[in-house]
Amino acid sequence: MGTKRVGWARIQSLINENANDLKMRKHAVTTALSADTTITADHYGTVILIDASGAGNITLTLPDSPAIGDSLEFLLTVNSNAAAEVLLDSRVNHTINGYALKFTASAIATSFHSHRKLGFGDATKKGAHLKLVCTSAKHWMIQDSRSDVTWINAFS
């Protein structure tokens, strides 16, 4: 069998490719939303930060025509006000489906949701999180969820 020499330029190229693959990837982030907002296709694949520290409810309306595989991720960046709820509205004839998790000091409670709306209740602590993935033209599935209060499907 013969031998194959690899030049220094090729070795350096391979090292650079490996270094690029090992770098930490940053999430694309949407600046903290603190008022009613219509989410657009530009938000797909980003982490949407939410600031509900002020009194008053917030409605985030999801895009009307999602495609299979589109994803949205929501994260509370500060503790929400005791008089502030954040509701995600998937629009008429659309649903948000799946299990949402509520964490307490001693247990994890799960609840199945199949509603047009889903959201964070009053006084939710920072770090509460919801990730949705579109599984059909009219359905969003909960891929991941965390909250310290019960999930809501309407303002109280």
C-alpha cells in the first residue's frame, strides 16, 4: 500500500474546521417584550424574552400561517408582577397542544393542554420557559415547558 501525504495547508484547514464546530453557538434573541405584540415569521428559531414586571396583562399573538418545523421559544427574564399574566394566542382555528410542566419545591405537576391560548399566570418567576414547534398548519406542540405557577388559557 502506498502512503498519502497531507500538506500543512490541509492540516491547518482541518484544525480550523474542527475549532469552528466546537465554538459555542449563541441563540438569536428578541429584545424583551413588555406589551401586546404580534409575533412574525422573523421570530422563528429565536428566544423571545418577556418582561411582565409591570402590572397589566400581555397578549403575544402567534403567526397566522406557520409551517411544519417552525419553532418559537419564550422566556421570562424577570419575575412577573402579581397582576400580570402573559397569554400566547395561536389565533382562531389554531391550537397549542401538549403537556405543560409546573415545578414546585417538592413535585412536578403535568397538565395536558389543547387550547387556542396558553400562558404564564400571575407572579410567575423569572426563568419560566415555553418552547413550541409547529406540527401542522394549525397546530403548535409544546416541546418544552417550565413554570412555577399553574399555566393559564385565559386571563383571570
